[in-house]
Amino acid sequence: MTHIITETEQESTILVGIITLEQKEKKSQEYLEELHFLAETAGLDVRTTFSQKISNINPKTYIGSGKVQEILNYVIEHSIQVIVFDDELSPSQLRNLEREFKCKIIDRTNLILDIFAQRAQTAHAKVQVELAQYQYLLPRLTRMWTHLERQKGGIGLRGPGETEIETDRRVIRDKISLLKKQLKKIDVQKTTQRKNRGNMIRVALIGYTNVGKSTIMNLISKSDVFAENKLFATLDTTVRKVVIDNLPFLLSDTVGFIRKLPTHLIESFKSTLDEVREADLLLHVADISHPQFEDHIAVVNQTIADIGAAEKPMIQIFNKTDAFTHIEKDEDDLTPKERENISLEEFKSMYFAQKTPCIFMSAKTKDNIETFRETVYEKVKEMHAIRYPYNNFLY
């Protein structure tokens, strides 16, 4: 009898990453930590992680044969159900790895797609995610279908692929074509909605996933946008009218970015990214308490550049100052300073705080929220005066 995995069950999981000349050990560890958070967000029970130093990726199994055997021993001994790899695997690598381990193999792309499938709430988001899933599934049909015959459901197999005949390539291509047409219609509707928003400056919250954008949105707009300490808590772009000192503007909360963001998602979420492209002002939110916040800023800036929005005015927001660990040092302590014992005043004087206007705040505790409001107000007021000179009576 086939066992159906329910939403409440947690599948036992191990994570696998690699260390290369381009991806050093420290960077690999950061990626695996992020993959761990992704896996937990998806509902997996992570038992341990494996990594291997390699000069070239094995085209057949991604990792070397010795590491395959080491992982296989652990899988058998601990009855592991899922293995998650920290890069996108080719269809042949997926097939070979499943043959070796005889359990479910998921790559980073499939894991992110699964989280998006769980998080999609509106019809728009569901169509976007479904399109990305089918695009990922198309070259992997043979592997996906043979696996689904054994066991349906569970992480990485949500949505497309669970409905028998739809694994036929022609049917999948037709489905992709239909979804693209649906998205085009939605994009036209969204474009019309944006044009009909009146004479107001558009401000977009952008940033790495889980940096507090939705919390800031709720705080400044007094709305009730879903906010949670998990990756990709927000998929749908939420737009709210905000008024500060009689000056109205539109504030949008966008989907968070992440390292190694699947290309399928960038293409599918084009209309979501249009909110960023068409914004007048970007508020780039970063989690200052995160050890890799500078890397996160770089990832977001690169994504913004990729979609042609790099030249837009931007204010850098360093959020979560309440979670930033500050350790006082004695005057006689000659040990090198670590990030954990640098004061916020010192952060303000560092190079990354000098490149663009920035604000240090905590949306959770409302620390420095007035500075945030005043800074945004002044920038929007300046833009409004230039764009709509005859409406300046508002302020």
C-alpha cells in the first residue's frame, strides 16, 4: 500500500553542498545554513549536513563516488527520506542519485519552488508558481513520474506532477503555453491598475527574504500584511496608500530575493518585479543582525541591476537593530574587533553606510521609526514637487 505523506509529517532530511575554488569553505557553509533555513521553512526535518571539496562537479552524481558511499551509509543507518542538494541538478544527475540512494532527491531550485507553492495565496501568485514548476518539471518528466508512482506528495512534489497523464511532454508544453497567456492577461491588468493609481509617488520595499519588509509595511501603513520569521513569507506584491503629514504615496511590499534564485521564478514573477521597475523610490531593507547582511545587500543590488532598476533613487534601511549583538570591550582588550562588538555609531561611519542614504531602525520595537518616516517623507515630498508641481498644496 502506497504511503501518502501528509502536511503534518516531517520527512527526515540531510543537506549536501560542495566546496570549490570559486565557492570557498566559508561561503559553502553560509549557503548550507541558508539551505537549512529553506528546508525548515518547507517543513523538512534536517538531521545533518554533508559537504565535499571538489575541483570539478561530477556530471553523473554531482559529488564524488566516495562521498556518495558515505552519504548512502548514513541514509541507510538513519532511514533518511529526503536528500537536498544546494545547487540545481541536471535531470541525469537526479536520476543517477535516486538510483544510488533509493530515496527522494531534491535540489535547491525544487525546494524553493515547493516553498513558493505552499505560500502562494492569490490566483496571480498561484499561476506564477505553477508556471515556474512546469518549466522546472519539463526536462525531468521521466524521473518525476517514476518517483511519483512509488510515493505521492511530500516536499518537492507539490502541485504539478501529481495528476497522472500531465507528465506527457506535449501536455506540459500546452500547459506552459496556457499559463504564459494567463500571466500576460494578468500583467496587462496589473499595468492598467498601476496607471490608474493617480498622481502619487510609488515607493517599493525591496530586500533579501526575511529582513522585515512586511513588518515595516504593517508599521507605516497600519495594514495587516502577513509577516513571519520564515523565508518567502510574502509572495504577492501588496500595495497600500500611505499618508505622512498629509502627503499620500503608494507603498508596495515585494517578494524577497535570495542567493541562487531560480531563473524560472524570475521569469514567472515578472509582473511582481514590474512593481520595482516602475517604482519612483526604492527602500532597500537589510537585516543588520544577520552575519552575511553585506552579501545579502550585494545579491539584491545585482538582482535590481539585472531587471534594469539600478539607477532608481534608493534609501538603505538597516532593520533589526534590536537583534544586533553588541559586546562592550575593555580599553585594555587588544583582541581584534568582531562584528558583534561594533557599535551602531561605528556602523554608520563604515563604507557601506556612506554609499547611499541609510537609516538604522527596528520595525519590531519601533526604534528610530520617526527618523524612517521623516526621511521617506522628505524624499517623497521632493519627488512629488518635481513630478506634480500643481499638487503641492497637499503639504
